[in-house]
Amino acid sequence: MKDTKAKVTVPKKTFSQQLAKAKSYWQLYVFLIPCILYFGIFRYAPMGGLQMAFKDYNVVQGVWGSPWVGFKHFIRFFESPDCWNVISNTLKISILSLILGFPLPILVALLLNQCRSKRFGKVVQTTIYAPHFISAVIIVGMLNLFLSPSSGVINKIIELFGGEAVMFMGSASMFPAIYVISEIWQNTGYSSIVYTAALSGVSPELHESAIMDGATVWQRIRYIDLPSIMPTIIILLIMNTGRVLTVGYEKIYLMQNSLNLSASEVISTYVYKQSLGSATRPNFSYSAAIGFFESVVSLVLLMIVNKISAKVADMSLV
């Protein structure tokens, strides 16, 4: 039997019709002007400076007048003895943060959504949101105090049970764990806001019907809450995977010392030291090449994960 359903075609609006509609709501478009200016000035305009990666940049000659050298700085980075150590450190910290840190905000949002006491829920939310607003300088200062081998709380507990004090901040093997755990403590509560907002859109009637049918809390979470926020989870997972080479340098740079440098040197801190961190002879072209490489790899990863998500889960960014 042939399908007799007729396809409904929506006529496309002409440019004049779209312009007339935009004029009728011009007040709303005015609010977009600051956003457009921000992205135009601070996001798109600096892209012209990417050509520094292919030139021997000279302050006197400027970006446009500096001599073209092609892939010289890229080759120098890949032949550098620091290259693969920096990339492996970045991947290790990023992947560890993604595996351990990504599911926790989902779990926190699901548990808070099932909390019966609103007062208790608000107290918990305020408590776990607060660390996000602490600056990186204070966080690193707290880590140094808590993990100090002489007066730190953690080492005092270890000594209480007969152990010896450990120099946590001076250990290269412990650096990734210390960084990731502190990141989870600092950002889990704030990251759960997106999932909490998504859960607020779930119809209460679904939970009422499930309770009437005798469903337990875990069954309601599994069959109602999780499927409802799955699109949000997949979109955020795609975006976080695309940033796997992007590790913020502020906190890591403050945590670095000569003892843990072999495990704490990541792409962002390496780029900073090669450009602004070197007062004697800053190499802007070399650091621009490394940053350009990081951006290209992140874009490729984002496109690959987005394509896989579209095929496997039928969900993607576009």
C-alpha cells in the first residue's frame, strides 16, 4: 500500500518580508549590538594575527610587514624535546578531568532534583556553588596550606596513623590527581546548574504517574530524568571533548614548581612562557604557531565527536 500522506511545504519568506519583520522588532535587535561588537572586536578581529604563526614577527615591522617563513615554527615545535611531553601532560590532565569530572555534575543535579526538603537543597546548592567563585590564587594557596609537608592537615592525619609526611606539591606523579580533584571540588556544583535547569523542564505529571505505578526513585531517575536531559548531556560532552587540549594556564602555572614541572607543563603554560613569560627574548611567532596547532586539533576533535554523536545518538550541535 502506497503512502498517501501529502508533504507539507512551507513557503520561504522573501528578503523584503524578512526585513519588514526585522523592522517591526527592531528594539530586540538593538540589544544584540553589544554582543556583536564583543565577538567582532575580541573574537574575530584578532584572527588576523594568526598569520604571526607563519612569519618571523618583528615588533618594528608589525604583523603585515614581518617576513613569511611558512611552517618553520610548527616544525621547530614538533622537533622540540618539550613537544610530546607538553602534549602528553595536557592530554593526561584533560582526559582525566573529562572522565572523572563530567559525570559528577549530572549526578549532583539528579540527587538535588530528588531532594524532598527545599531548605536542605538550597543549603547544599549554596555550599557546592561557592568554590567556583574563589580565585585561582586563593585555591592554590589553600592547596599549599592543606598539603604542606610540615603543617598541612593531610600530612598531620597521615602522621597520626604512623605514616611519613608526603611532599604532595613537589611530586610530579601526584600533580595530575591534585589538579583534577581540586578542579572537581571547585566546579562540580556550578557545572550542575545546566542540568538542574534542564530537569526543571521535566513534567511533574510523569513523576506522579510513575509513583502511582509503584516506580522507585532510581527507576524514575533512570526512565524519566536521564532521558529528559540526555540531549543536554550529549551537547556538553561534545563541547568538552573539543576542548581536550585547552587547559587553563592560571591555576596550573601557580601550582608549578621545579619539582613537578615534568608533569605540570601543559600547552597553555608553555605558550605563555615562550611569549609573555620570557622578558629577555619573547618569541611571539613560535607561541602563535603552538596556539594555532592547539586550535586546529580542537576543531578537528569537535567535528569528529559531533559526527559520531549524530550517527550513534542522532544528536549533534548542528
